[in-house]
Amino acid sequence: GDSVTQMEGPVTLSEEAFLTINCTYTATGYPSLFWYVQYPGEGLQLLLKATKADDKGSNKGFEATYRKETTSFHLEKGSVQVSDSAVYFCALRANTGGFKTIFGAGTRLFVKA
Amino acid sequence: DSGVTQTPKHLITATGQRVTLRCSPRSGDLSVYWYQQSLDQGLQFLIQYYNGEERAKGNILERFSAQQFPDLHSELNLSSLELGDSALYFCASSVGGPYTGELFFGEGSRLTVL
């Protein structure tokens, strides 16, 4: 079945450091890919998305490119801030059979001042 | 504010009991999804409804059931509760169908089973 694998956390960085959180997926067909973010005490919210191969999603300085050849959707940010501390979830949405969204395990990011 | 409302926000109950969690989706959204988030298992998909009908099923236990009503709100019923059912239960909604857009999440219902 469909699945998402993302790097285990926690990831601890200093402010202004470069961030990469790896995400790979297994799916039949051509899913849509997403990154969601969960701040403490809140529900998940969409960070960015890509719906087809080679699409780049971007938002708030974060970017991720849909790589079909490597089945990956790695999240990057050039300079993190303390306010980026949160849990990040990679997800795929199948485009068949109910269109359910499958999430990775989540990666907790701590950014130190 | 995502527009998705979940009640109650917190619930404490005993093993063997039954609880009902309620979700009101965003206005206009036809699909409702339920997820369970626990410390050791991340975000697990439970079940999805689209316009009142079950559309997809995930790792939902037989002790759990859900439904979506004609007004599109949804309820998740958890029975014969066990300690391991303690978790955060999220509801999410979307327009549904082939739309490839995002899910909108509520703030969750935190269930503690003692």
C-alpha cells in the first residue's frame, strides 16, 4: 500500500542554519505531495504542496520539489528561525480509491537562538 | 482558524467506557477524515467519509465506528476503551473527490483513558 517515510527527529539547529528534512514515498499512480506543520498545541496546517512531477512547492521560505525518479519530496529552508520550531509531516494524497491522505511519522524541529 | 470544529477538546474517562467525538467540517467541504495521533505511532489514518458515505478505511479498530450525517458533521465513537486508546484524535475536512488540495484540520480532541 501507499506509504511515506521521513527522517527521524528530533532535529536541533541553531538560528539561521540550513534545514533539510528528507521524505520518500511509495505509491501507485501519481499522488499529490504535501508538507504539513504542527505547532505546539495546534492542529496540522498545510505548509506547501506539489501535484505533479518536477513541481516545486514553496511557502514562508520553505521549499520542496516533487522528484518522481527518486520518489522524494525533501523539505528545505535556507535560514531557520526560532519560530520554525514545530513538527513537520510529509504526506501523500492518492488520486484514486477514496483520495485518502497518508502521513509520515513526523519530524520534530528545535531551533535554538 | 481552519474552520473545522472538534468537541470536546479534552476528555478523561475510564477503561471499558464509551465516548463520542464530534467534528463539524469547514463550510462547503464534503469529505471528513479521522486521524489518531499518539506519541509512538505518529498520525494514523482511521476513516474517511464523503457526503455521508464511507470512502476509505485505515487502521480503525472494530471497537471504533464513525458516521457522517446529512448535515455533514461527523462523529467518531470509541467503545470498550483501553489505556492504549489514549491519544489525540484529529478530524480534517476537504472539498473531496478528485480535488488535489489540502486537508483542513481541527485542533483535536485529547482523550485520556485511566
